[in-house]
Amino acid sequence: MEHRERLIAAVRGDPDLMQVLDVARGLGLTDWLIFSGAVYQCAWNAVTGRPAGYGIKDFDLGYFDPDVSWEAEDAVIRRVAAAFDDPLRSRVEVRNQRRVSEWFPAKFGEPYPPVACTAEALTRFVAPAFAVGVRLEADGEIVVEAPFGLDDVFSLTVRPNPNRPRARDWDRVIAGLRARWPEVVVIEETA
């Protein structure tokens, strides 16, 4: 089975992720994706035989809106929160990907030029394995966005993104991943 189909099968096998996708689909957000840990860790659980949902802390929901005001993003955050019941309500984290450039440099100390779409934001993630997103379409199809491909996801390989500086909290991130998935292979340098 090809990596894309394996990922879709893993996503469909995770009831919480599917619920988040289903609710998000009904919110009318522009250019949205569920991405990062909720997706690659879902695949890791399938590969390692762990139960669906194991180790997944939250569900990152990115969308794109040219309005970079906090008020516009806050309205979406509140609307998304109202669409979920606990425990998922507190685990869905929403961010306007266009607005990230407004706060990222001050928080992380590195430049972050504006992106033109949500999928472009994936190219800036800390590691290629983290740069994967999914969306549930109206017809039930799951769209996969993975600008670096899915090889690292399915080989449980984490390496720094070659397109950005290594994250300041890299060691902490790696330690957290290894505590949950000791099979993870870490490559410290970019190729």
C-alpha cells in the first residue's frame, strides 16, 4: 500500500481525529487542515501497533484568512470551541496561518514571512515528518498535504527541516517524542 493510502487508513481508524475532521468540515473555514502531531502521530500509532489516539496531545487546526487581526482569529477560535464538546473542545487548537507571521518572530526569535495558503505553512514546520496535514472533503475524501512527502512519517524518522534554522526547543521536542515512541529515529543534521 502506498504511503498516502496508509496515512488515510490510519486517519480513518482514529475515531477522535475523524470526529475533529468531521466537525471542522462543517465550520466553513477557508483553506483548513488538521496537521502536525494529530496526523503524523496517528500514522506512528498504526505503524507501531499502538491504539488509536495514543500519545496525541492535541489537534492543530490551521486555516487561512487574510485578516490578520486578533479579533478575527479570536472569533474563529470561539466558534470552533463552541462546535466541540469536551474533552475534544480543550484539545483543538486553532490558528490562522496567515496571522502566524505577526507573532512568530517575537515568540521564536526567527523570521517568518507571510504564507499564501495553509499548505505553505507546512514547509516551515520544525521537521519534515511533522509537515503533514489532512482535510475531510464534503464527499468524504481525505485530502493529504505533505510537502516533504511521507517517507519520514512512515519510517518514524525525525530530522530538522532543511529550509529553516533548527528549532530552539528541538531537544525537548525529541525527548517528548522518544518517551512516547522509543522507536523514533532522530537525524540531528539536515542532508
